[in-house]
Amino acid sequence: MTSWSLTASEDVRWTNVTATRSSDGDVKTLADGAGVTIERAYQSSVPALYTIKATISDGVNAPVVVMSNTTIQSDNANTPQPVQVVAQPNEPGHLETSDGGLRMSWPAEAVANLPSSDSLVIKIDPQATTTPPGDGWDAASYIFDITARLLNAGTPVRSFPAPLHFAMPITDPDLVPFVREEAGQGWRALDKIQTPNLPEGSRDGYYIENKPCEDGPPDTLCLHILTLHLTEYMLAKPKPGTKLNFKINTAKRLELTKKSFAVRVFVNLKVTTAFTLRTKRGTPVAAWKLRTPSGVSFPMLKLDPPLKKPGTYTLTAVAAGFSQQRVRRVTIRFERKIPPIVKLGPKVGVMLLTGTNNPPFDLPSKYEVFSVPSPDDTWDYASKPAQNVSIAVVNVDLYGVEFLLNLHKVYPNMKFIALTRSPATFALLDKVKPKGTVVPLMMPAQAKLVELWIKKLATVGANKKPKKPKANAKKPVAARSKMHAPVRQRG
């Protein structure tokens, strides 16, 4: 590189002109000027991201900060240099790493909420790594540290109102993308989605096309990531010789009229899973064979035709891959009509997923209330018939709307009290069908009100909308403790 040139749409005054090299932070001040275009000598051959900034003024309107970026990539560099671009409000755009390993694009809707007087600086900083995202995995790409900030205000922007799209050419269909939302936190495998649209309530997901990416190398596949947030991403592949871990969770009871039901599947390797549903006598009545991605997935098993006889059935799941096989069995009771929760067993199990110390509830001894240590433990608690866990109190600001919707998908008879501080989240959860499945409450919620809803939900049958409970006049709600739950900032 030997020079810079910047061009405006009219004659302007150029001031505060600087050129910055990202590799060492070297900043050079360049001469001011006037005119539609200015050109300045700038000599460098060091591989790095280079940014030139200037303030322009036409003497009428307020001065505007402008930015231009370019990257010098070394031919023998092991890691691509960072790349950067300025996204304008209400305009689609894209940014691609210098080696073509990741192409990021965004629709106009994703940057529609930017201040009209500002723009967004988006940066992709690839970082070499050999550290895997977890046990049983090998790192299979750079860590792509993707950030965004307002050009003038400098404020970081982590979340977006419409999905951003990453396209990555790959040759191995077993690769899985991982995300790390905060420095120092663990990596999380993205869920695989079935369509090129992000499901409602999901913050991210991925799918693989059996064809090259647009302008991608031939004889490759295209891995697509859709996300509503920016942070660190990487690809990983199963480590050779990794032990196959396999787990399934299902509802304890389902209505006989069900035409399909969901299963939560966790597997650490990409496998083929065969499901078979058998009667109590062992007669098979339905079978499915699915390709199961590594990580957590929620396949829907269709019953065609639907079952005709109520009773206890056994679902056998066989996961096979990488010269290994694992078998899991669960029982599901199909009933003509699901009775109210309070009549399902000697106890009524109530899970608390609020992330805080909860005040004691004044509930009858029949109710067994316990806090769940982690989101993963939720599925085991909910699947144990003896505990009759049928009500969950969830801070959706902490655990996410998608988490609650996935619980509802697998356990359609479970009732939920959803705590939130967001009116938009409240409105979204109030639309969950069937009505009465989710009772959204704005935080801080009165503990007495939560207690009343727990008792109300326990006495209402499946697919029935409960009436709003009435507080006891002798125990004013205002005098009771409140359910306060911490809100974790999500990227």
C-alpha cells in the first residue's frame, strides 16, 4: 500500500485525518484538506487491518465522521488478518474474511434500529486455536471474534432485531459450530435447524447445504449460521475414538389423539438414531430412523396412523455411529384424557428455575417444590414419573424463551409460570397455545401470586385455560415477599 484516497459526494473540508494499523496500534496523522476527494501518501506492507478516519464538513450541516478500511494479508500467514466494514442504517451489507473462510451478511432490517446520525462498525477477527470447545472435540477452524460498535458513540452492539447470516465452505459434514457468549465462559454447540429460517424464540442455529456456498470453492458444502447476536464462533469435529454419549427425554404421559410427539435427544457425535414404539406386550406399532446431529435436538416423531388403544408403551432408541451403539428405553403412558396435575400422583412436583434464592411458599404438603441446579438437569427432573414434575416457574430473561418453548414441545402437559421484565416477552408468551399452558408474570412478581397460580394450574386439566386466581383478602399481596430474579445480559 502506497496511498489512501477518500471521496465525498460534494466539496467538503477534511480534518482529523488519521491512519491506524491494527497489528501494533500505530497511528499516523495525515494532512487536512478540502475538495470532493483527498489522496494521501501512506506506505506500508505489514500484514494488518488498516483504518483511515476523517471528519468532513460542508459548512452547513453538522460535521460527520467517516471511515474506510482495508486489509493487507500475507501470502504465508497462518491466520487471516482482521477485516472491518461500516454498515449504514437500513442498508443490507456483507463482510468476508480475507481467506474466504467466513462470509457474513445482514439484511436491512438487522440495522434498522441504528441512530440516524450514526453507523455501525463490524469487525471479524480470526484467531488461531488448537483448544477444543469441549471434551470429545477437536478444533476445526479459527475462533472468529465478531464484534460491532457504533462509529461515533463507540457503544458495543451485541443483539440485532433480524438474523445475521454466516456462510462457511466446508468439506466435512460432521463439523458443528460452537458459540462462546462471554469471555471465560464455556462453549455451546449451536442447535441444528431444519429450514433456512430461524425458529421463533431461537437466538441462533445452523444448517448444512449439500452444495458450495455462493462464490465458494467447488466440491465443498456450505455451513450456514443464523444468529441474532455477535460474539465468538468456531467449528469443531468429533475427536477420533471419542466415546459415544446418548440420552433421550420424553413426556411421561401423552393424549391418545396425539398425531406426533417430540423427543429431546442429546448425543455428542453425529449418528443415526432408530426409534421403535412398542406396546406393553412388545408389539411394535411405529418406527422411525433419523440422522441425528451432535448436540441437542428435538425430533418430532409422527404417529401415522394415531394410536387406538390407551396404555403404557415403550420407546426404544438406538444410536449408532463411529463403530459404536447405545440403546435407551423410556415408557410413555398414552391416555384418552389427561387428568388435572393434582390427580396424577401423590405429589405435585414444582421446579424453580429462577437463578436466585426463592422465598418459601405456603403450599399444602402434597406440593414438592425444588430448585433445579442447571438447565440440563431440568429434563431429567421432568422425565421422572415418581416426582410428577408438572409445573415449572422459569425466569425467561435468564434462561430464554426458546428454553421454555422446548420444554413445552417435549412436555405438552406441563404448565409454566414465566417471569420476565420485558413487555414484549410477556406478549409473546401470552400467545403460546393451548391457552393456559404459560402464565406470564412481570417481575418483580409477588411470591403469594406465584403460589396462587401454582395451585390454580395444578387443578386445571390439560388444554384447559385457568381462571385468574383471587388473592386471599386476609393476606394482602402487597405485604408478601417478591420473586426477584437476576437478569443475565445475553449477547
